[in-house]
Amino acid sequence: MAYQERHNRATALWMQFVGWRERHFKENRFVIFLSLFIGVLCGFAAQLLKYLIHLIGGFLTSYINVTEANYLYLIYPAAGILASYLFVRFVVKDKISHGVTRVLYAISQRKSRLKKKFMWASMISSAITIGFGGSVGAEGPIVFTGAAIGSNVGQAFRLSPKILMILVGCGAAAGIAGIFRAPIAGMLFTLEVLMIDLTAVTVMPLLIASISGAVVAYVLEGYNSEFFFSMSEPFMTSKIPYTVILGIICGMVSLYFTKMMFFTEGIFRKIKSPLIKIISGSLVVMILIFLFPPLYGEGYGAIDQLLDGETSSIVDGTFFYFDRHSVWFIALFIALIILTKVFATASTTGAGGVGGTFAPSLFVGAMTGFLFAYVLNTLDIGIVLSQKNFALMGMAGVMAGVMHAPLMAIFLTAEMTGGYDLFLPLLIVSALSYMTIKAFVPYSIYSLRLAQTGELMTHAKDKTVLTLLSIESLVETDFKEVNPKMTLREVVDIISKSKRNIFPVTDEEGNFMGMVLLDDIRNIMFRTDLYDKMTVSRFMAMPPARIQISDSMETVMRTFDDTNAWNLPVVDGDRYLGFVSKSKIFNSYRDVLRNYSDD
């Protein structure tokens, strides 16, 4: 009882403070202070996640022998996937996979409300998954964690949905900035991937949150880049043709990665038994990591080795250690890593592990760029390409293609490696990769799931506003229903009491059968000799189309355009729910657009 009293007292004091804030600070100003606070929190969360991953991974791999195959790789990933599944199933009791997609969904629904447990659940479960070798990245989980922190801070202060959306973006931006020490990339992530518009209201909070998240990382980790990279040779304009070719190749690799990811995820979705999912997914991951150890965890160690020029170390800890000096075997080994990484990633998440595709796209990109330069140098084409430089370009290229975020890819690669001198080739490769995959897939790997269901918010204002509208909120129910067996006399009596000129016809179970239009029966309404002779079934009409309650607003508007109707019935299956009118949609559209565009 004492605890409950203290809790009630604390709640009352907090609400008094919230009320004081509402009276003295406008939302647009208060969000600046909150963005700083959220950025610091998310910066610490990112550092904690990195620490947990390195702690678990370092402990488990400290006994690995690099001169031979390691059978521990057949145990660790399965143990991590099982532990993550049990944690999510019995502790979290909610879905936390595909964190970035869930953040996109929350924004698309114009609610931006994420549960409190998401502030820690994704972080812990992903640390277990990745630390034990799951072939996924920590960036998706930290985005989910940061977005949840921003959402819950905003909810605590009872802020509007528009401000909540900005705070969700602040949390995501700070998470990326904190884990990579890349503030510009963090802000660009929210603009290109989460698709939050850059306006006078959003720019400062996003920038402040990103900077504060990165500052926390710099204070705790120092000023070194995420990956050690020293530019051994400058980029020459004579190598631009090869950069162009790499950009197109990265686009095709991105397309392969995206398609195979969805194909593999689709297979796991069809498996209903959690036990079979865990076993099958773990087997795939264990076998692939056993054969190709660079697939273990995020794979950043392998990227560091390539950027440091240690090419032969890519086969350390495998059966193939003694072939480490065979040029063509190393090329084949890297090519197989590029092809199999997507299956290791999808199998990890499909089996129950928690992680993202951010790091895998970086990993595949680095391998692609390095392999491109490595093969051309081996073929002795008359020009020497810097393998380190092209590995860096590949990172930006595949990331730009997979995420449909070329600007973020450019700045993230430059910020986390210090490779600012390669800005021009990074720009070329990222732009060409994005253009290449855009010709085949219109959405990023994160937003494709929402796009398929019509729930995706985009930078196109018309589509965005339609996404923010809900068919449930537009249904009008003040229409008086009639029965097919009713006589004209009964209908006239109902008409006299109604303010509408449409009367839905329903049966005893409430199923929609048609409608009576006032204009259609105006010529017989005053013929009293027909009052008891004619029934509704004789003069009711069918609508040109029906709207299902589950239809997206884009589908609804397309139906109105195709039929030229002004009012259409809304049904759930066959059950009548009400009518939706084009005028109501237009009025709601204007209201939402005014609020959405308000700076």
C-alpha cells in the first residue's frame, strides 16, 4: 500500500510538471531540449550494446585457433539463436525482429508510439544473437531502441503525434551516430530510410540528437574511426571508369541481396513450428559460419583486415588455412562469402535471432569492392587499383543500394573510416548503385514490407497524407437501414425521418445487399396506390463498387476514380459498416495536409 501511495504521489507531481511545461514552453521549442536529452541516452545505449556484443563475442572466440577449422562454430550460433528466441518468447513476449521496419510502421500509422520494453528488449536480445555469432548487425536493434527511447520520452510529456514522430527520428539518428560515431549519417538515416521530411521543425532536433549521440561515443571510445583506414594512394581520375563499373556491380549485388533476403525470409515464414525454425535456421548458420568464419557476427573484423591489407587472413580459422597464399582460391573464397552472407543473415533472424541487415550490407559491400579490385589486379589489366579504396567504395555502394539511401551511405562510409579523400568515387559508386537497383526494386529492404501492404509513408506528400488517413475514421454510420421486404410505405416513413438521401439495404444478419437512392424513387414516392404493393427488393440498386474496411486509402481513392462515385458502401466481408464519401476524404485530406505541412 505504501508503494502504491508513493507511486500515485510521484505520478501526480509529474503530471503537475507536465502541465507547467505545457503552459510555459511550446512544443516546437521544448523539442530542442528533449532532442539533446534523447541523443545522450541513445549514445549511451549504443555504447552499451557494442560493449555487450564485444564482451560476449570476445569471451567465446578467445580460444579460436586461426590455423585450423573450429568446431565451436557449430555450437555458438545455435546457442545464441536459441537463447534469443527464449528471451523474446518468455521475457519480452512481443515481436522485436526487423526493428527498422517496425519503426517505419509506427511512423506510417501517425502514432509513433512504441512500447517501453522496446527500449531494452531489442538491445539485450541482439547482443546475445550477435555475440554468439549470429550473422546480423547491431544497427537495426539500436535504431529500434533509440526510436523507442524517443517515443517514450515524448509520450511522458504528452506531446502531439507530429512531435512524437520527430523524437522517434531523433532516437534513431542518435543510435546510428552513437554506434558509428557518424553524426551526419545519423541524421541522413532518418531522412532517407525513415523518410522523415527535412523541415524547419525537424532539422535542428535531428542534428542536435545526432551530434550528442556521437559526442557520447567520442567521449567513451576516443576519436578513432570505427574502421582503421589509411589511404595508401590517392584516387586518380583515370580510375573513374572502373568506379563506374563497380557502382553498377554494387547495384546488382544489392538487388541479389534484397531478393534473396525476402526469398529466404518467405521460406521461414511458411514454417509454422518454432522448433523446426530454430533447428533449420541454426543448421544453415552453423554450417555457413563453420565453412566461412568471416560470416561470424557482424563481420567487422574481416572488414578491418581487408582495409589493413591483410588479404590472406580472410581464410584464418578454416579448413582452407593452408591455401591462404593461393590468389585464385582467396578470390573464390571471398565470392562465396558474398553469395552466402544473405542466407546466413536471413536464417539467423528467421530462426529466432534478433539483428539487422545494416552491418551485412556493409560487409557484403566491402567484400564486393575488394574482390573487384583484387581480380582486376590479378589479371594485370595495365592499371593497379587500390584494393582498400575499392573495398571502401563497395561498402558505400551496396549500402546505398540495399537501403536506397545514397547520401547516408556516402557520409557513413566517410565518417566511420575517415576516408573523406575518396568522396568523389564514393559519390559515383553510391549514385550508380542506387540508380541500378531502383530500376528493379522501388523500395528499400526496410520499407518493402510496408509498401506491399500500402502502409508506407513516403516523401511524396499526396501518398504520405493518404497513408496517414485511416478508412475507419472516415466511415459515416448515420444512414438509416432498410430491409428488402419493407414496403414503399415503410420506406417513405423512414425517409421522412432521415437527413440522408441514401438508404443501405441489409438482411437480418446485417449483410449488405444494395441501397435505395432517393432520386431513384422520387417518381413513385407520392403514389399511395403503390405503398403496399412495392417492396424494397423491387426498387433497390447495387452500388458501382464496395470498399472493404481493410483496403488502403490508395485503393479507396483508385476505386472512387474508377467508378466516378461520390458515396460508396464500406463492408467487412459482406457485413455492412457504413458509407464513405469523397467529400469526407477531401476534407480529412486537407486537415491532415495542413497539420503535416505546418512548420
